[in-house]
Amino acid sequence: MTLNDFTYTLRLDADSADFEEQEFSYHDSGLVRTLAVKGTWTAVKVEPQKVVLRFTGVDKDGAPAERILVLLPDDVLSGDVDWGLKHHA
């Protein structure tokens, strides 16, 4: 877990996806890292209160990359790692 902030940019088509994750420092708001995945997406779980998407493809260097994105309503509280695994695995 981290106190850092993240932003996400998504482009989804029926058969392809562009996913970018940027991590910004909690301390000075500086950009810590950027991860981009170009490839495909699949819906792992789609429920009214939770959507889980898997992105599989390659990163900017052409290396295999995968990311999971969990979309929750704004009123859901966050928790620690054990809470996250229990509720989002």
C-alpha cells in the first residue's frame, strides 16, 4: 500500500485497450513513475458495485505487462492489504 496518488487513462475498444497509470509522490506531488499497457482487456467481474478489468499486453519497451483495475463507487472506504484481498480478489 502507498500514500501516493494515482491517475489512470483508459481507451477501450471492443478488441483492444490502452491503459496508463501515473503515480505521484505524496510528499511533493512529483511524478514517481508511469506504466503503460497496450493490448487487450477482459472483464473479470461486472457487478453494480464493482467492476474488475484485466489489461494484458506490452509496456512501452515491448515487455509483457498486465494490470488489474478495480472500479468502485465513491462511497466505498479503502482499507489495508488484507481488506483489499478479501474484498477485491
